[in-house]
Amino acid sequence: MTRAPEPTSKATASHYVWGADCDGWRLVDGNDLSVIHERMPPGRQEVRHVHGRARQFFFVLTGALMLEVEGERHVLRAGTGLEIAPGLAHQAINDGPDAVEFLVISQPTTRGDRKPAPA
């Protein structure tokens, strides 16, 4: 018998730290779908990278996130998002004065599908 799903939140989800002090909570952690709630303090950024299979959607919950995609910079504010197709080099950057919280939705998961972007 299939079990009914349970609600999830930052309080109940699996937590991890990336970089020195950025947080991630795995709200959905499947091979076919990943939903991560991330928190990035000011002055932080992820390594510019590319995914071969995964399509991603970044959606800002609070603050502002700079998302660089193939050399074009987009400022996403709370309530806005941007889709990243597989194969596009991208980087999330918080160059603002406050922490930013956002969702990263990936289909399929990005585990094993991330490599540094070519220079």
C-alpha cells in the first residue's frame, strides 16, 4: 500500500551546509525531482557550473538573488523566478546587504549532474 505524503518544511527537512555558511533543506529528495530551500548570506556565491540533464527553476522567497546565466545577469527579487535549461552555465550570487532565501527545483535531481562551467 502506498503511504500518504507528509507535509515538509525547513524544520523537518534534511539540512546541509554548503560553502562556508550557506544552508540547504531538501524538501523533496527524489531521483526524478528535487526541491531545495536555500539560504545564502550576503557576499556569498556558488561556483559557476552546468548541468547536463537537470532543468532547474530558481524562485526567490525573501531578499534578492543575482543569477548569472551564460554571461547575462538577472536580479530576482522575492516572488520572482527563472528557469535554467540543461547545458546552460549559471551561478547564484548574493551581492546584496541581506541574506536571500530561495527554492531550487530540479528535474531530474542534480546529484552527479554538476560540473564546473568552461571558462
